[in-house]
Amino acid sequence: MVPANTYRNNTQERRSRLGTLGNIVSTGQGSGTRQGKGGRPPVPVQPIEERQRAARLRRYQLQNHAARLLPQEGIAHCLRRPTAIAPVVEVQFVPSKHSAHYRGLQMCKSVWHCPICAAKISEQRRGELARLVEKHVAAGGSVYMTTYTIRHDRYDDLADLVDRFLVARRKMRQGRRGMALRKNYGVVGTVSVLEVTWSGENGWHPHQHELVFVEGELDVDAYEQDARQAWKDAAASQGLTMNEHGFVLQRTYGAVADYIAKYGREPAVDNVWGVESEMTKGHIKQGREEKHYTPFAMLAAIADGVTRLEPKFQEYGRVFKGRKQLNYSPGLKDLYQEEEKTDEDLIEEPQGEEAFTILEIEKEPWSQVVEKNVRGNLLERARAGRIGDCVAGLEELGIESRPADLRGWQVITPAGLARVATMRRCDILHRWRCSVALEEPSEGSSWRVYDLVEVTLIAAPGTVLEA
Ligand SMILES: [Zn+2]
């Protein structure tokens, strides 16, 4: 499906074709926000597609910072270093989804360290959680959202705090009281999610959300009382204390739906960051650090120049490495025929058979793509089907690449829809050229020759564009 206004957009894009990949490289800032007058926060002005684009570019920017701060970890090579077996790095285009991705690169698959891998994994986990809840409710059950926290302060050591917190949680689950809790209240299963935030005032705040799947309805008052007492005792066994918020049960179904809808989404990345970062800086400037940072919000602040958070992110990176973020109680997934999948599985799952390689980059030039910081922008051009701009943009940076054989692709040209018949590199013009057969011949001729930058890919060979 191609939106009705593609033609117009295409013409506009042609006219305003961005010169180099490099000049829109850094953060997308400026294209994403408009600076308010008198130092006021930038005003968001762009439509949803533009915001999503900005968020994708932002993830690459944040990943750069995380890679710099965690040089010994997998993230330092994630989507940078080719895999040992890949002959070249490929840019793949999925016309039906207007998306693009790389093939042949290492990925760190870390939900904790990497904004790009985390976004991919969370998106699938979100679907998994939503399906489980839906199936359980359809079977007559109900689901409740609970939160476990502990008292903490700014002097706590994160590693020690998380270890004790998780031991306490395990004690509660596996102990006599936890088992009785499940039995007495008809608990079919649980899903726990480990999270952490940090604030200047109160330090690290590890906590766990737990979705509780019960048969029928839950006696919420009684459950809350019993669970809170069990948690209090388990925490005390690890020298931890809590206030009245140590255990919270949310009574509305909406809370569960809301949590799942937001799961893995990062306001600091997905929203217009300008507003967020301005607020962040404001707090820092005023010395009022009551703001609670998620780790990626911390990364966003670091990217915006709040360097004093760097050691905090590094501490977090060390402590959370390799930990499990989500814990499904045994049997819950089986009950609803959800496959057991690791984060690695989720990353490696193929993106669907309609992904086509449209560009190849040898390993040496690829290292230039990384160094010149244009990984994100290159994909943006690819996802728009602007193969010629990909090649030309790289060339302007002195980076060699090779478009795939595009014969048979349906394209938009200045004269309308067409199919690519031949393509070649013109040694005189130093440009890729293609001849196309117009689908609606004009002026008696159905053939045209264009520079590759003048055409936009919309459908692969053998596929038909839906009107
Ligand atoms: Zn990664």
C-alpha cells in the first residue's frame, strides 16, 4: 500500500533532497523540534511519522553513548561490527512495512544496555504479554497489577541492593507463605518485570512489577493484606525495609492494559526529546533532582550533555548485565500456547520474507559508515525507498556502496509509476542510471532513463502495488 499522496511527497522530496547523509546526522535535532523564543523549550511541530523517525535516529545516538560508556560489553559492537560469516553488510528494505534494517552485523541483544535491541525485544514482549492477558480474560480469569519496592537512599550500592531485593523476592515466591498465597487466591501464574530508576535525591530504586493471573475474581483487600505481609517479612530477612508503598496492588483492569501498552516504550526516546531534555537540564541546573530517571532517560540526559550521570549509567550497566528482565512463572505460557522465547530468539527472528537487499557495503567502507555516524540516517533513506539517495549520500562522504540488481522493481519516477528494466553505472556521469518502462505511457513513449536518485522503490519484482 502506498499512500495516495506519495506522488506529491515524492516531488517535494526531490526538490528538497537533503544534500549529504552527514548534514542530518547528529540527532535529528532541528528537524525534530522548533526552538522556542527566549530560551523556552522547543515546540514540537512534527506529525507522528516525523516523530517516529526522530525516535529511531535518537536510538542510534543513545546507543553511541552507551557503547562509549560500556566499551567492554557487546553493545560496543552492536550494529557496528560485521559478523564473522557475513561477506558484506546489507541494507534490507521491507516495502510492505516501509521499514529497513541491516543484515550481517553483530547485535548485542541486551535489553538493559542497548536502546535499539531493547526496542526490538520489548515490542515483541509487549505482544506476548497482551496475548496472554487477552487469552486469560477470555477464559474467564482476571489479571491484576502489583508492584514490589523497598526503602532505599542515595548511599545505597546498586549491586548489593538489587541482589538483596531479588533474593527477598525469590524467598517470598518459593516460601510457604508465597505458595499459600497462590493456592488460597486461585493464582494461575505471574509475570514479573524487573525495573530500576535513579534519582539524585533517593538514589537507585530497583522494583518489580508483577502481573497476577487469577481464576475468576480476586478478593483484592485480603490478597493485598496477605501479600504485603509476606513481602515485608521476606524483605526483612534480607535486611530491607519498606514504607506503605512497599507493596501496591492496582485494582483496575485499566492499570494492566496501561502497563502493557507502555511496556518497553521509552518516553525519553519515543517522545519529542527536546522537551524532555530541557526539563532534565532545568532540574539539574536548579539542583532539584527529584526526577526519576529510567536508564535510557539517563542516557538521553547524558547525550544532552549531563555528563555527571555517566558513572551512574556505567554502574547500572555492570549490575544489570545478564539479568533476566521478565520472569514468567512456570507453566503460564504453556497454558496459553505461547512459545518460550529468549531475548536472543526474538532478535534473531526473521523480519518476514518480504525483506529485500537493496544495497551492499563491503566491510572496509562499512567501518566508515560507523565512524561517520550515519547508520541511522542511511536506514531512514532506505525505508523511504530512496535507494539512489543512499548511494549518493554515502558517495558524498567518500564511502563506496553497491545497489542491488533492481530490475523488475516498481518505482515512482517523475513521469509516474514504472518498472525498472535495466540499471548500470555511468562512468561518464559517475552515477547510477536506470531505464524504466512506464506503466502509463505518455507522449507516445513508455521508456525513460533516470538517475537512480530520481526514482523511489515501492514494490519488489513480482509484487503488485495495491491501489
Ligand atoms: Zn544492541
